[in-house]
Amino acid sequence: MKAKWTPYAQRQRKETARYIATVFGRKAAGNFHRNIREWVASIVRNPCIGLREPLMTERPEGFRSVVVHRNCKLVYYVDGDTVYVADVWDTRREPLIQADNIK
């Protein structure tokens, strides 16, 4: 399996890292990037590791999510032999709005 990031997910990841770097420093932003890479590698090895995302059960993609930090969640789906990272959610924000942002 391989992993691909959607353009939207890439933007969200960069915005989150920028926020972390501004508020908590560059070292924390580096830790965030490393943690994300490790989780994506785990998902590629075992795509069913995440739970079905309850807010998106009606969607045909079969979205799943994993909490990668108490304030951050990766939302992804599997299509064939590819894991698509669809979004990086800030768990402190309104989840219904974030679910609607995924196209």
C-alpha cells in the first residue's frame, strides 16, 4: 500500500504546523510532522487501524480516523491499494463543519 495526501489535507497539515510553530515553537512543529509521518506509516501497514468516522458514515468512501494527538485527528479512506489522507482535524473545532469541508 501507499499513502497519498489530498490537496485539502496538505493545506490543513501545513496550517496546523504553522500554528504549532508560532504558538509552541519549531521543535513542537517538528514533533508534529514526525508524529503524523509515523501514524500514516502505521495506517499504510494496517488500514483498518482507525475507527469508522461516525460523522461520515453515509459517505461511500468509508472514512476512518485516528487521533494522533489530543488536539489532532487524521481522517482517511482506502481505495484499492492506496490510503488517501483526506483531512487533519483540530479536535477543538466544530466536527460537523470539518466533516462538511471534506469533498
